[in-house]
Amino acid sequence: MIRIDQERLEIKEFVLDSNLNLISNALTMVSAFGGFLYYLIGLFYYTGKIELFIFIAATVMFTTLILFRVLGFKSIAKQKQYIKNLNSLYEETI
């Protein structure tokens, strides 16, 4: 019975870890796309094709995106640490 519970815990750990990896990859792709758009807006601003207020608004949105990305990766790292601690927690309760 204990072995079955241990196997279930390992499966749950794997599923949680893979979900966190998917979330991390999606966050990276959204951030990369946002960076590319910011680069294009900056390029258009410096060539004189868009006005200053659009560039300022894009800068504020991009810095907010970077802030959310940093906070997201910190929380993902914390969740991975909790997942790794699940096994030791299970062994302590036996």
C-alpha cells in the first residue's frame, strides 16, 4: 500500500513539474513576442514614423511585462522547490 502511494506521489510530482514547465515556456514566448514588438515600436519611433506618446506608452507596458515575467519566474521556482520537497514530506509522515 505504501509503494502505491509513493508511485502516485511521483506521478503527481511529474505532472506538476511538467505543467510548470509549460507555463514557464508560455511566459517566455509571450515575453519574447512583447520584446520584439517593443523593438519594432522603438525602431519606428527613432525613424520618425510614430509619435513620442506611443513610444512612452509602449515603454510603460514593456516594463510592466518585464516585472510580471520576473515575478512569474520567481513563483515558478518556488513551486518547483515545493514539488521537490513533497517526497521528503511524504517520507516523514510514514
